[in-house]
Amino acid sequence: MSFRLLTTRLYKHGRLLVQNYLKRDIHISNVWTSPAENAKVNKINETLRHDLRINEFRSNSFLRFGNQARRLFIDNVLNRVTNPYSVDLRLQATKKLLYGDSTPFFALVGVSLASGDGVLTKNDELEAVCWEIRHAMSNFQEKVGEKDIESRLDDEFGIESLNIGKPIAKGCSAVVYAASLKEATENDEDSLDNGVHSSSAFSGQKATQERDFSDLPWSNGNDPLLLPERSPAAVLHQMANESIAQTRANNNRRVRFNSEARVRTMSENSTSMSDPVRDIRREYGETDFAIEEYPLALKMMFNYDIQSNAMAILKAMYRETVPAKRRTVENAWEKSLMEKTNFLPPHPNIVEMYGVFCDQVPDLSMSATLYPMALPQRLNPHGYGRNMSLFLLMKRYNINLKDYLQQPGVDMRTRILLFAQLLEAVAHLNRHGVSHRDIKSDNILIELRPDMPPTLVLTDFGCCIADKRHGLRIPYTSDEIDKGGNVALMAPEIIEQLPGTFAILNYTKADLWACGTIAYEIFGNDNPFYAGMNAALKNTTYDENMLPALDENVPKLIQSLVLNILQRNPSKRLSPDVAANVVQLFLWSPSSWLRDGYAPSSNEILQWLLSLTTKILCEGPLRVTPDGTMGRRTYTEYLLIASFLSRVRLERIKRALDWIHTANASCS
């Protein structure tokens, strides 16, 4: 028999076998012998077939095939649970899993693993259950957030939709203002009643050409970033009324969120708070910056060089929008940008950015004092700014990491949780092909809630790379290519790389190295790589033996992890995913796993993962309870565990455990 004939017959017989397998009656078990039990099983099978048909993806053959494979796997696993009393539970598990509730399936498989029934016997089946865990936790994370804010951002969203308060932070490239959404009213025609005043005929309006008041080329009236064409009469009318466009408090129209016990406290500092902003706080008092009055943050980028139209601005500042939840993709250039750029899915440890838009630069509070040179000439005759810039609307957090760590009373467990959240943020970036390149304590924000650990988020993505084509390995053919932000905290393999024909800037573990330097600050030490330090280390010349010791109260395992992260050779460092696993295992795994010489089996690891998953799905509601807890743990802890489970893989957990055992052996 020829090889071709053999292949053809195998293909035909295999196809028939698969077709017959897909058409079989599911959930058939041999444990029922009586007619009544057989009738019960047939009824269950018919119900399941009906529900599964409803749940199929008919529009996409690939998704339909994936859903079919997932259904067969689930059915195959549940069929191995042979207890006759579990038929109803199997039915419930399959139905709820395919409709989005994975809890019964995880509980049933977890109990079967604990009882030693041998439900899962192959590594691919174990990894398939891990995939179900990741899928369930990803759905859990998608439901966490400020959905009421997102629902109110329409295509015409802009400056006129916001109440803008005092500045809360300022850097060299942007300023951040406290803000709130205007309440919806039946007749909202007073465009001046928004806490913003302007000395220009175009204040608060969107335009595409700079300093060109006679020719207004608004050719696309349907573009959500541009307003329809304005008549000269409307322009003259606004010029006549500009003298009465004064800054007015509008407290009766500010949004008050019904946050119950979950305080929606938010702030966005692109850089450390400058001295002028601190002076403003002392002058006006903290009540003028109250989060209850202004629960959002509006970041306005300074635009000195870019032409005043939405397309040019977004092209030049697209990095700032990488974590944005909402963006328009209606134009060809926007679709092209989306195809070339990696954008970040939402994550509890990444700043929550609701949306971005381009608009006219308004005359905001204290603008002439804080950033006079960034203002356009229509607002400041000596300014160098353009008429239009990019605005980012975000959550507002309480404080940045640098200021938070200066407060007394931060215990060791809180510090470890902060470090774990920072590693989770970097692991999330790494998984989606993004490198921040400017990680420092000023770009890390903290959300405080009563009686629970703080939540950490990474912000300010203006220096990031998110290139779909090259990923995290960028060709370095010329020294004109930007290496990133903070030079002092730049990884050795980046700062020491020289340009060349085949040179590569490898950012795979660069952000992780920066996290190792921030760990010194988190655990109460000075950052050894800052130039202000006495005998500060240089990332170009330091040796691992020169690294100062962390505080003696820091657990030995965490100290070993920080030393590993700060290895000069990136190949000797753990990957961001495995490094985050080490801290997660330290926090939540059975203590026996961390001892020398004990290696849990795959079934033991999966049983532990299923236990964590079912606890989150059952105990972890999507809002904080009045006492600040969610089940046995706090809201912050549940989000941290969910981040771990949303990327969990057995192989990488085993790799982390092996490293832990090696680190323990070297310390003893």
C-alpha cells in the first residue's frame, strides 16, 4: 500500500470518526441500569443538546470549532465523575460553564481531584483546565471598573462635557486637572457653564487648523473628534461674548457617584507633583481638590510642534493612549494605527483610562502661572503652544507611590502586596507586547480604601513601546532611536547597547529590572541607582555584589528575588511572569510547598488553583462591602489573586517553585 493511499484512508476514516463523535449522545453513563434512570439521563442529554445548540457561534467557523472543542473537553472530563448522584451537578456544571459561570465546573473537578478519582490524567487536560481558569478570571476582571463612567462617553465627548477644577499635578510634558462629568440635563445649551474660561473665539471648540480663523477646513462633519462646520456668524457671536466667559463654580451640576462603601478615589500624576502645584494646594486648601467633588482626572498634553488637527496629534501621541478603553477606529489612518500598535486590555494594576480626545486648549485655572509657554498665542501672546492638543480622561487616585511610602505605619505585608501588584502590572505589559520604559515611583499611583491594603497602578505610558511588528525587540540601527525615559533606572542591556546593523534593543526584561530598583523603595530603603544618593550605583558599571542589602525584616525569599531581578545579564533573570508567580506563591500557597525538597504534583497544584478560583467566584463580589472585606479577604487581595489566575500556567508555576527551592537552598 502506497503512502498516499494510506494517508487518504486515514484522513477519510478519521473524518468519519470525528463526525460520529460529534453527533454522539453526551453525558452517557453506565451507572444507571433501571428504565427510570435511563429516561432521566435521556432527558438530561436532550436538554443539554438544546442548550449547547443555542450557545454555538454560528457566525465564525473558527470560534465555532473552538467552542465545540471546549464543549467536548468539558463533557469528557465530567463524564469521568461516575457517582450516580452527581448527574444533576454535571448537568448544572456544563450548562453554567457554557453560559459564563464556571464555578460548578471548577468545584466539581476540584472535589474529584481531592478525592483521588483520577478525573484528569494527562498534562494537556490539566493545562486545558488552566485555560478555563484564565478564561473565567479574565471575565471577572472585565467586570471590575467604573462602567457608569464609560457608558456616558459618547462620540462627541470633549472639554464641554466636563467640569474642570484645580490642577493636581504638572510635569514637563503635561498637566493634570481634577475633573468630573457634567450631569445630563434636558436643555444643556450653555457651553460656558463648565468651569472653563477662554479669551479666544474658539475656546472649548474643536478645530483642525492652527491660527487660521478665516479658513476653517472642517471637511468631515461626522468625525467624532471634530465638530461640524461653524459659520462666521457663530464665531463673531462667541467673540462678542468672550468678555463674560468667566470661570464660574458649577457645583449643582457635578456628578456625585453612588459609590456605597467603595470609594472611587482617583488621580493621575504623569510625573511627581511640582512645587507650584503644592503651593496651589496650600493657597486654596485641600477642600478645593476634594475627590468627592472631582472624582476624575483630566490630563492635557503640551503641544509645541504638532499641527493642530486630530489626526496629526493622535499619530504623534498614540503611546499615551495605549491603556485607553475607548478609541475611535472609523478612519483609515486610525485602523492602520490599530494594526501596528499593541493596546492594553484593562487590568487592576494599570491606570484606568476611560477615553481620549483632541480638543482646543482652553484657558484653565492657573494656566498662566503653571505652564505659560505651553499656551497658544491666542491665550498667551508669548506662548509657543499650538491651539489643539490631546486630552486623556482617567481615574483619579489618592497619591503616588513615592509620597505614600513616606507615610508612617506601612507594614511589611502591605509592602509585599505592593511589590506583587507591581510585578503583576509588568507581567501584564509583557504578555501583550508592551514595555513601559519609564517605571519610577512617580509614575506609580496608589488608591486608598479604608481598612484594606492599597491598590497600585502603573501610569504614564508616554515613553512606552507597543510595536506589533517588532514586539519587544526593537532594531537599533541608529542612535537617534529613543531608548526610553528615566536613564538612571534603565536596564543595563538597554543603556549599554550600541547602534549597529544587527543591533537589537531587547525590552523583554527591561521593565522587570526597573521593578527591582523600585523594590528598594517599597521595602523602606533608598533606591541605590539614583544620582542623589551617596555612592549611587550606575547601571552601566555596577556589579551584583555591590547591591546593598534590603532591610532584615524583608523575607529572605523576597530578597533573593530582588537580587535575581537585578542581575546584569538578562538571561539570568526570571521572566516577568515567573517572577510574579514567586511572590504570589509566597503569599497564598501552602507553606509546605516553599520548603526545601517538596515538589507538589500537577494534581495538587491544580487543586489549589481551583480552590482559589472558586473562592473568588463565590466570595468575591464586584464591589466592596461596608466593612471593606469580600469574604475572607479584602477587595485588593481578591484582585491580586484574580490577576495571578488570569495568566496561570502549570509549567510556569512549577518553574517558580523550582526557583524557590533553589533560592532556599542557597540561603541555608
